Amino acid sequence: MTNSPTPADEAALLASLPTGLYIGGAWRDASDGGTLDVIDPSTGRTLLAIASATAEDGAAALDAAVAAQHDWARTAPRERAEILRRAFDAVTERADDFALLITLEMGKPLAESRGEVAYGAEFLRWFSEETARISGRFAMAPDGKSRLLVMKRPVGPSLFITPWNFPLAMATRKIAPAIAAGCTMVLKPAALTPLTSLLFTQVLAEVGLPAGVLNVIPTASAGAVTGPLIRDPRLRKLSFTGSTEVGRRLIADAAQQVLRVSMELGGNAPLIVFDDADLDKAVDGAMLAKLRNGGEACTAANRILVQEGVAEEFTSRLVERMRAHTVARGTDPTSKIGPLVDEGTRHKVHELVTSAIADGATLALGGHPIDGPGYFYEPTVLTGVPTHAGILQEEIFGPVAPIVTFSTEAEAIRLANDTPFGLVAYAFTRDLNRGLRLAEELEVGMFGLNTGIVSNPAAPFGGVKQSGMGREGGAEGIEEYLETRYVGIADPYAEALG
């Protein structure tokens, strides 16, 4: 495929996709024949109609996962690792197809979609390498009268609920460690962007993932389908990426069965620029942290805190950089920012901007929806944003940069921590001691020092406070799918020594 895919390329890719539910190793229609339309956010037109699962289909998917769990848990670690490695190779080989599909259903520019494919595929490779490293320990009890055997076992059938903004990476980040650990799964992808998950499922089947290990149930009725699964005593694990509001409800539901839960929830990331920062690096970092995915990321810089001495210069540079970003359909080679995912998201972004201006902020750039087909919004910079403004309290999920000034390090830390969220923070300073202080004082699960991007498959991704619990990626990621079992063994010498 060329760097600029043609309408014929798009049509051919869409025509090749499965459109059913994947249950027990077979593609099938929804039990009631229902479908959901997947929309291209750059045009508002339907890309495909796919099967929309019912509660009955969800039950069938869990049945398949439960039936496959015993044999899958006993599968040799090396065999599970080889499946993941073949999946990595297959996704990498089909990177153009995955990137185009992500752009079509989510909207981001092709260059960013290619980046997501590389990032998402890396979870497959990383956890293929972690599979054979699952270990336990054997020890003598302190009193010498028994032996202690500690072993790790797969948690069991797991339910994954993934978001729309990174349709490949959010799936591989959950599926890869579950495969590595020996867990079977039911995946409910986001209704806005399910096509990438269907293509990925097809690839996993082609590389030899056994029937029933992964079952995929897109649906337009998420609560009606996932609710009964969460209440089913056979389910052992729930992993969700999405808003804190939905996460709270899922945690409450999961408490009824005392499920293991992993929650990657909302963020309100501060990006702090100190007077001594390298401004070139700071502006580059702010562009990455703010505009990756068009701002539609939980790691996006939601609040840009700039020390007074460099505020004017930093703001001027940021405005010019954002002004130069072309807003266009993601398949356009000039596109730097694609559409927002739907009209509701665009409306919320514009409400936050207009509310901030009403509260006293100054519009330095942009600030309006773009007319025409699709859900586009201008790159926007707001200055003088008062600390009580709603735009500093909620995830923006759009290409909008609110700038707040501060005078001292202590004030910056106070402002950064003044949120119920704690996913990630970024800071730019040449003072290493200050950077180390910030790493200890900021209430976040991840911290980017002199960088605007922290996501890495080899690192633990996750937050504190209302940004969630558990970690994905890194050596920690596989632990979310393992339970610890202790075996007490009688002293093997007791009888021999009389």
C-alpha cells in the first residue's frame, strides 16, 4: 500500500474484514441478528455494519472461555510464547493494514496510526519474552520443620473492556499478558472502534491461538452484555480502560464476586515548565504530550503550568507550533490532527473552551469547531486560565492547551496535585535535584522528566488516586493475570531422622 492510500485501498481492506462475533473459535452473527454501524469520524459516513452482541452472545463467549481455560493453563509456556511472537510478526507484516484501519475508524493521522501499530505490536513481543519467566520459590520454613512452595497460576477467565482511542494498543496491552499467563478471555471492544480488534482477532486465529482462548463480542449495548458476565461466578478477572465514572461502577459491580480488577481510568496530566528549562525541548515535549492522538489520550497534558519567567516566550512558541498543524482527514498526507471521534466529543471540547473564556481565560489560538463533514476542531491555546476553571478539572480529550502560570516550585507542585486524578505528570527543568524532588512529590503513577511521552511496553503503565489501580506493561503487567498459591510441605527429613 502507498503512503497515501486510495479509496480503492480503503474499500479492499474493509471488504476483507470479518464482521461477526468471534466465539469458541468461530465467527458468527449476533443471536438476534442485530448490527452496529462503525462510523468514519472524518466524514460521518458508515464504514461497516458489524454484529452487535446480546447478553446471550456474551454468555456463550464466557462459556467458551471457561471450557478452554483448563487446557490453556496447562499449555507449555514456550508454546504460548511462540504464539505471541508469531502474532508480533504478523501484525508487523500487516502494519499498513492496521494503520489504515485505525485511521478510518478512529480518525488519527496515518503517521500516528503507524506509531500505534508499532507500540501495540511491541506488547506481543514483550510478553512473549515474559512468558517463560513466570516463576515461584521454594524455601525452608524459619523453624526448619516444613518447606514452603510458592507458585504462580493463571487467574482464569477474564473480561476485557477496551476504549476507542487506541484500538490496537489497548487490546494488545491486555490480551498479550493474559495469553502469556495462561488465561482465557472475553474482549468487548469499544463500539466506536471495533474493527481493529476484529482484524487482530483474525490474525491471532491465523497464528494458532486455540479456539476459546479469545472471544470477541462487539456490542451497542455494553451494560446489558457485560453486566451479566461480571456477575457470573465463573469470571475471575476484569480489566477496563476508560473513564473514571464508568470505572467506579464496574468496580462496584465487580465487588459482588470479589473479582480481580485492573482499572486504567481518567487522567488530568500537568505539564510543568520551569524557568531553567530548555525551551526547545519543553515545546517539543508539550506538542507530544498535548497533541498525540489529537489530545484524545488519558496521558494528554491537560494543564500546562509555566513559570512566570518563561511564560511569554513558551506560549508564543507553542502557539506558532500549534498554528502550523494541519487539520485534515487522517489519510491526507498533510494531516497532523485528525477529527475528534464523534460529535458528542467535539461538543464537550467546545463547551470546555467557551466556559474557560467566560471564566476569564484569553483565547490565543483557535477555539472553534471546523465546518464541513466530520468532527474536526481547531488547535486551541488558552492563556490566563483561572485555577477554578472547569477545563482544568476535566479531561479535555481534544487539541486544546490551557496555560496557567506559577511562581515557585512549591506552587507548581500544589497546582499539579490539586486533582483527584494521578495518572501521569511531565516536567521540564535542567535541575536534576528538582527533577528528583518532583518524582517524589507529584501524586502520579508515571512521571516524564524532560520528555513528553512515557508510554513504553517495557514499563508499568498505570495511575494512583482516581486514575485507577493495577499496572499494564513491564514485568509488572503479567502479575495482573497470575495468582499466588502457597503449598506447605511437611519436613521431608522428619521420618528419616526418627
